[in-house]
Amino acid sequence: MRLVVLVSGSGSNLQAVMDACSEGRLNAEVTAVFSNRTNAYAIQRASRAGIPYEIFPWQPFKQAAKSRQDYDAALAEAVRRHAPDFVVLAGWMWLLSRAFLVYFPMRVINLHPALPGMFPGTDAIERALAAYRCGRIRETGVMVHYVPDEGVDDGPVIAQATVPILSEDTLESLARRIHKTEHTLLVSALAHVIDRQIETSKEFN
Ligand code: GRF
């Protein structure tokens, strides 16, 4: 199975996926990495692993008075050149519109550092900690889900895991625990969809 991974930041989840592929824990290969940020550390991780990467910033589109849809369509075209079975959003900070999603039905998979329906959008960990401190929640979590449409951090859930919040937690300690959970949950969710996809293709051959 061919995975294209979209990133915007440090890429620790990308690293977990690349490691799982190279160690044979995932029946897949990362065929390309796309970053919308020029300075994302994830790019260095891809480069170190010898995986082709492309930096795909919004800025030139904006300067040329292009729309978000123009950007998404161009990104889709670039991603399609790598013929992915799945497109994995691993810390990808850009809301994809239909102009992208239409090319990858039930093939786009997102990771969100909160439980389904909780804290969509940015700063989910920070908002979970604030909600805990107000007594509104007792735990948080992580989810991996399909991206069928333009909903923010919303879509059919593939896997989820709860993460406890401790009274002594700081944002850093909670974030560390969440990221650790993300690294294993993302790999196991991908293993699940990949195995299912392989089974389905066998049935049709
Ligand atoms: C993760 O917490 C992901 O869920 C969120 O951004 C973070 C990216 O971390 N959307 P990394 O770049 O994979 O280290």
C-alpha cells in the first residue's frame, strides 16, 4: 500500500509511520511527504529517510489571488502523481476542501489529539486541559478518522484511545502523553485499514 503523508510540523507521527513501514509493522511504504510549511522539521525526517518530499505553501497561491480551492486542486494533482492508496494527515494544519477530497474518497485519514467530537480545530490539547481544570472532563484522548468532507476533525472513526489527565499535568506533560498515544494509535489504525484494503482487493481478484 502506498501512503502519502501530509505534514505541517515536527513530524513525530510521520516518523512513527515511516519506522513502522521500514520495520515491517505496516504493510506499506511512504511514497511521498508534502508539507505546507517551509520550515517543518518533518521535511528533514523525510529527507533523512530518503523519501521524496514536496513543500507546498499557500503563500504563492495567495499572492497570485488564487482561491483555497485552487490550492487544494493543485495539491491533489501533485499528490495523485504518487498514486497513493491512502493520504495520511499527520499534523497537517490546513482544512482540505472538496477540491482535494473528491479525488480520494474514503482514502484520506486524519489524526486528531482529542476524542471524537471533542475540541475540533487547533490547540485541542490545551483546550482539553482547560476543560479538565474547570471540571468539565476527566480524560481526553486521540482519534484517527476518515475525512469524507470539509468537517473539521470529524468523520467516521477508525480508532480511538483515551488518555488520562492527571491533576499535576502541565500542558507539556499532557501533550507528551498524547503524542505517545498518537504514535501507536496512528500506526495501528493504518494497519487496520491497510489489512482490510488488502483483503478486499483479494476478494475482487
Ligand atoms: C499532533 O498532535 C496531531 O494530532 C496534531 O498536530 C500534532 C502534530 O505532531 N494535529 P507531529 O508533527 O506529528 O509531531
